[in-house]
Amino acid sequence: QLQLQESGPGLVKPSETLSLTCTVSGGSISSSSYYWGWIRQPPGKGLEWIGSIYYSGSTYYNPSLKSRVTISVDTSKNQFSLKLSSVTAADTAVYYCARLVILAAAFDPWGQGTLVTVSS
Amino acid sequence: DIQMTQSPSSLSASVGDRVTITCRASQSISSYLNWYQQKPGKAPKLLIYAASSLQSGVPSRFSGSGSGTDFTLTISSLQPEDFATYYCQQSYSTPRVTFGQGTRLEIK
């Protein structure tokens, strides 16, 4: 079955760039049936969509984060990545990667999530 | 952007109760509405997609309805494992999506 796993530093300094990678196993990231997305959740708060990418490299970003976000895909490694620049404490959150099934237009499955704390 | 508003924000109920959670979209989204369940420390889990389609493996006590701007998630008979936070998510503008703020379902 398809699994997603987030990886990257758990602590980032203010003003620096947060970088995370999602590794997909049990299936190909190059399928035309899916997008791949990043979603975050600040401690004790709700879910916020960050952005989505297609295997071809087409990207879609949350307008509120667009100026700071870059999502990329590496089909040879079956991975996609998130970069969020100029981070502040407000970017502290659990970051999830997930598959967006086009037919259902829903995220399934999700990675387990990784907590990223922004602090000096 | 399409805004999603859930109500109530929190809800207390007992095992065996019938529970309904509402989600309203700021514009018509047809049936492009999904529901997720999230338990503490865990990733969200897809329950319902396309407003009323039950995801494989999800118990039949969960059901969804609605179209346009108003949607509901119903749990017909609450079980202990159902106490969690529930989120709606519009997929009308896929792959750009937005989530509701969540409804926390607690044990009375």
C-alpha cells in the first residue's frame, strides 16, 4: 500500500528557510491520477493547505503563502519537497504530505507528519 | 478564495448518540466536499468524499449529505473510537483546496 514519509530538520531559525522532503513508497509519484500536497497544522489549531504539485512539475500554492513557498518534485527518487522561506514563529507546525486523488479530489493517504519548530 | 465554516466548533455527546456536524461554503461547490477525522497526535483520515461517498473501510455509521453550499456529516450511533476532531474540505477548486476550522467531538 502507498505510504508517505516526511523528513527534514525539526528546528529552524527565524528568517531561514524550512526544507522538507516527502518520500513516496509503494507506488509511483509519476501517476497521472494524483497530485501531491503539503498541509500544515500549528499546535492546537486547524489544517492549512500549503500547496500541491503534479508529477509534471505544475504547482499550485495557497495565496497567503505563495511568496514564500516552493514545491518541487523528483520523479527519479519518488519524492517531492517543500521550501518555505523567511520563516517566523507563526510557521511552527506539524507539516504533513499527502496524496491528492484527482478522481475523488481528496487527500488520501497522509504521511504521519513532522513537527517543525521555528526558534533561535 | 472559497471559505469553509464548520459548526459547531465543539460538541459533547454520549456513546450511542446521533451526531450531526455542519459545513458551509462561501460559494456553491456542487458536491466537491470531503470529510476527515483526526485523532490526537495522528494524521487526518479520509471518511467521506464527494459529499456522500464513504471511503473504503470506513464504518457505515458515518454518512455525508448536501450540495451547493451546505453539507452535513452524520454519525448515526457514536462509538468510543469516534471521539476526535472532524474537518471538512472543499475540492471544487482542486488542486487548490481549503479546510474548515474543525469540530471537536468530546465525550459527555
